[in-house]
Amino acid sequence: MNPKLFLYLALPMIAFASCRDQQGSEKTSPVKQFPKPGTTIVSIDEPVTDDTLNKFTFSVKVIADSAVADGVYDVDVDFGPNFAESKMTLPKGGEHFTPVIRKGSQSYSCIIGFRIPEDTTFYDYFEVTSTRGQTKMQYIKAYTF
């Protein structure tokens, strides 16, 4: 076979193979693994000190819902013998964030929020407050991603 003809035939195949390797070697982002529904993601417990007769606690649990891939979580609150539950949905575009909880500024309150990966900022999002006769749960901020 003529060496020039071989070169003319080989060059397009080499160029095609190198382009194909560059496209095939693109890194794909890992698929986010969501927790199983019913899994407690985060919780907080605090003793109720206003009632010396009983040993009540104020507790908040954030639990993965069956729609956890859409950012939906169940919020269960116990204040002594009283129980309240609600759902919380993370902001659109932030469904993959993991909820984080911290103590609120008042007694028997907490803030449920989230952190963006590789950022240490706590983003306030959902507030839970309990008193002897009432439990309130409400969104306190809105975010877009």
C-alpha cells in the first residue's frame, strides 16, 4: 500500500477517535442519593423547664417524606403531651440540600434551614415555635436557585 494513501486514510480516523475520547471523558455529576422515606434527617430535644411537676420535652424532628426527591420533608413537633405535624418543602432548585436545625432565639423554638455545599452559611427557612397551648410552624424566608 502506498504510504501517502495510508496517511490520508489514517488521519481522519485518528482525528475522529481523539474527538470521541474528549467527548466521552466528560465528567458526569454524581446522582444525588436521597434518604429513604421515614428516615429522621435531623432532630432537636429540649427539656420544658416551665413545668416543674411534669418532665416534658420540646422536640422537633425533620423526617424524609415519600416525595423527598422533590425536597418535601415532614416536620413533627412534640411539646409535652401535645403533638403537631406539618410538611416543609425546600426551595425550587434546592431540593438536594439537606435540612439543618438550630435553636431559635425564644424558648421552645427552632429554625430549620439548610447549607449550600462548600458554604458554611446557615440559611434560615422554616420556624417552629411552641408554647403551652399552641405550636406554630411557618416559612420565614424565601430563596430562588
